[in-house]
Amino acid sequence: MQNANPTTPTISPTDSSAGGWGVLSQLPGNPMMWILIWSELVVFGVFFISFAVAHILQPDVFVQSQDSLNRTLAGINTMVLITSGFCVALAVTAQQKAQRSLMRRWLGAATLLGCIFLAVKFLEYGEKFDQGIGLETNNFYTLYFLITGFHAFHVVFGIIILIIVGWKDSTENLEIGATFWHMIDLIWIILFPLIYLLR
């Protein structure tokens, strides 16, 4: 007698969703995060191009304004953010080894370094405000405050994400958080020489 309830092959949620995302399904974490990251990179790309064009049009204003920036604080922040990215990478490694407590410690270190980055950035802003420099001082400072402020907002958002993935610590969540944080690192690595160093 034939079985009235034949078994049918099951398709896991991962399998069913992977086909719909195409190439994005091969990337770590949730494909939606990659869409967000690429869209954010496009926005920052527009900022960078605008800065470069304005620099070409007003070289004297930009060089003079760059010389008034605090490169020491910006250099410290660069090391802080790169170190935080390294901590996040170690957190992912710890998660892969099922070392949950160690993973959370590394995420905590990355979060603390992110907060230090913001504190140093606001200290830098405070110096400029004390000198009477603001968003409307010239085109350089308009772009400086817009670009670095937009990046600082992403650092705040990234810190919130790290806290969440440390609490809801699945492998996928951690990969999503790590990917977003590494994007923040990458943008700053481009932003630092562009705004503070290049002439």
C-alpha cells in the first residue's frame, strides 16, 4: 500500500533566499546589509568627488584651511579606528571558535574605541568652534563638517549595531555588524588623507 503522506524535500530558508539575492548571497552576513553598505559608499563617493572638485577650484582656500586642522588628533583617531576594526575581526574569529565570552570582550573593546573616536572628533570640533570656525566659514569647512559629521553619525550607528550583535550574537548578526564596522574603517582611511594631508 502506498504511503498517503509522501515526504517532500525540504528547502531551508537559507536555500530559498539565496537564489533571490544572486551574487549577494555569496557574501557574508545578510544581503540587505550589503545593499546598505554599497549605497552608503556611493554617498561618500559623491562627497569625496565634491571635495576634490572644490579643492581644484579653490586651492589656496583649501590649503590654508587644511593647515589649520589638528592632524595630531586626526592621526590618533585613525589609529583608534583601525584598532577597533582589528578588535571586531578578533571577535568574529572568537565567534567561529565558539568562544562567546571572548567574542563579547573584543566587541566591547571595539565599542569603547568607537566612543574614544567620537570623543576625539568632538574635541577637534570644539577647537574649531572656539576659533570661530563653523560650517559657513568657507567651502572647505562646509565640506569638512558635512563629511566628517556624516562619518561620525555612522560611527554612532555602528556602535549601536555592535552592542546589538553582542547581545543577539548569532554568526550572521556578527558578520553583519563586522561588515558595517569595516566599512566605517575603510571610509575613514580614505577620508583622513583626503581632508587632512593631500595638497
